[in-house]
Amino acid sequence: MAKNNEKTYWPHMIVGFLIVGFTLSYWTVKSATSMPVQESNQYMLKYQTADININQITERKMAFDKIYTINIVNVETMVMTDNINSNRPQPNPVKLSQGLNTFSYEVVKKDGTNVSDINATFLLTQPHSRREDQFFTNVPYVDGKYKIKDVNISKAGRYTLQFRAEIADVMGYSAIAAYLKP
């Protein structure tokens, strides 16, 4: 009879693979839960609502853009150098100030007349966070402009100024980049 002195290591390998698998699973779950997911608020709507109704939203926006234009007025912009690696020019962002800010928008027809009877809403948001959002409904029409007063900005960084105008069955949007220097 021959003695079999060779040891088999396959049970140790199976246990080792199971330990590695459980460790990587735990690490994946832990790292995924530590990074919060922020919902998009494009068109000033929840992502799910915008996704379901995107055809109606774009139709209403195109109808609005044929008749009206939305302009932000009386703001200072920052002069940014263009990215030489990008073929798409970036507009200069609005310069924000620490503390209270005021924004004014004009909604005008294509012939140049001001429109005073729209339902206007405003949202100040950061591109990848909803924690600092400030939402204003029923923006008042004062002196030919829709004015948003007392927008308190305390944290430095990138922001987006979103303005929505609704009149009859059409709806227009304006999203402008803004920045508060540290």
C-alpha cells in the first residue's frame, strides 16, 4: 500500500475565497452608503416627474421660446477664460455676493413688450446638492421686472439660478450659472 502524504489545499482556498468575497461585499455596501445620492431638479421638478413628462415639458418650452424670452438683468458677471480643450464656449457666470442678493428677470415678447401677467418661480440651487436650495413662488412683478429679494447665500461655491415662467399653456425656463468666491 502506498502512503499518500500529499496535502490538499483546496478546502483552504475555498474558505479564503469566501472570506475575500464577504470582505469585498461589505466594503462595497459601506462605500456606497457613505456617498449620498442627490436628486436632480432640472426644470424645477423632481427627476421622476420631469422624466415622465419630458415630452410635454419640451413642447411647452418650445412654444414659450417662440413667443417670449427670459433675460436676467442688473447682474455682474465674472469673466472666465475659455477652456482651450473644449469646443463649446461657456457663458460667464453671475457673480454672487456673501449675504443677501437680489435678482431681476425680464420676460419680454419677441416684439419687445414686457409681460406682466405670468406665474414666476425662482430656485437657487447648487449643481450637485439640494441641501442649500432656496425656492421662491409667486415672484412679484415690480417696475417692469420680476424681482427676487433677500436671497441669503452664505456658502462659497457654484450655484445655478433657475427661473420658470408659466403663462396659459406655455412654460419657459432659464438656468444660469453663478459663483460665490470664497
